[in-house]
Amino acid sequence: MNVFTNLDEDWAPEDVAARLERGEIELIDVRETYEREAGHVPAPATIELERLAANAETIPKDRTVVFQCRLGARSAMATRAFRAAGWDAHNQIGGREGWVERGLPLTRAWWRTH
């Protein structure tokens, strides 16, 4: 956590993992497609940050949404924009790297495992 962390908006990877497992959230990975080759959280939706606004109507407004990127900066931008537009949106602290640092599971990109 750092001085820019907002505890109302920003959730620790462990919290996101628990909420995801309980089916309480929509997790959206905003990284570029090529970044997913390094691994991703199991079962996230993927919408690259540059395409997020154009695809906003596909993101449920009646569910809590958590954005994730590699380190947390891009997902923080998405979180602020979606909160301002009325979504219950949150940023996963530390991004995928924070997820990995805490030993949470990753899935390799489908084209690497099939």
C-alpha cells in the first residue's frame, strides 16, 4: 500500500480472490492481450484499457466490478472513471504482480496450454 491507496476503492489481492471465489464480483483484466501470456487470474473478463469506454455497456452496473492490470496504475484509472459514472468499481492493489507476490493462483493464456 502507498500514499495513493484509497481503502474505499482499492482492495488487497487476498480480498479480491476471496470475493471472486464467492462469486461476489466481476473481475476485469485491463491489460493488453500480449501481457496475458505471462499468466492471469483464473476466469477474468478481459477488456484492454483503450477499449474499456467503448465496451462499458458490457460491464454490469448491478454488480461490484474490480479492475486489475499488471501493477495497479491502469486499473486505478479505470476504477476512478467507472466510479464517477456510477459503477461500484474497485482497483486490485498491486495488479497481477501483487497477486503473484501473495502466492495466489494464475492461469496461463489458453493458447499456451492447449
